[in-house]
Amino acid sequence: MKRRLTAIVIVMMLAAVQALAHPGHEHKVMGTVSAVRNNALDIKGTDGKSSTIRLTEKTKIVRDKTVQKAADIKVGSRVVVTTAQEKDATGRQILIAEEVRIGGPRRPQ
């Protein structure tokens, strides 16, 4: 009985981890733009990690409730990006930007 209960708990834990990591799940990336490339942003996150996020024609870009263009995103801009995970043609997980919120400049301390 104890083994069966342990097995059930392990299966439930694995299912929970899988549910958190599934493609299409929204993620937020906060940080500073370190590079702007063709249809992609490199962002150094507030956690120190770097991420490459693809922009599409469906990506909404805003600053203070005003719609912006991808060209308005500059290196050094602070951003909050809502992303979804998808697989590219090779099966590798990539981040696709659904919305990019451009922040103001850093405030002096």
C-alpha cells in the first residue's frame, strides 16, 4: 500500500511539472534590451540571464498606452515582454513575444 501511494504521489508531481513547462504557456521577461536584430530582441533579465525573444507581425509593442513600432525599441530600453514558448522547425523551444512594454529611462538614485 505504501509503495502504491508513493507511486501515485510521484506521478502527480511529474504531471504538475509538465503542466508548468508546456508550450504556449505565457511567461514574462523583465530586463534591458542588449541587442536588436532582425525580428528578435536580446534581453538581459533582471535575474542576470540573457534571453533571445522573437518578434512577429502579431507582437503588440506599447509605451505608456501608445502603440509603437519595432524600430522604436532601442538598445538600453527597459522592457517587460509577455512571451509564449513554441517549437521552431528544428524542434527547439523558442520564445515568441506577444507583447512588449517599453519602460522609461532609469531613474537616478
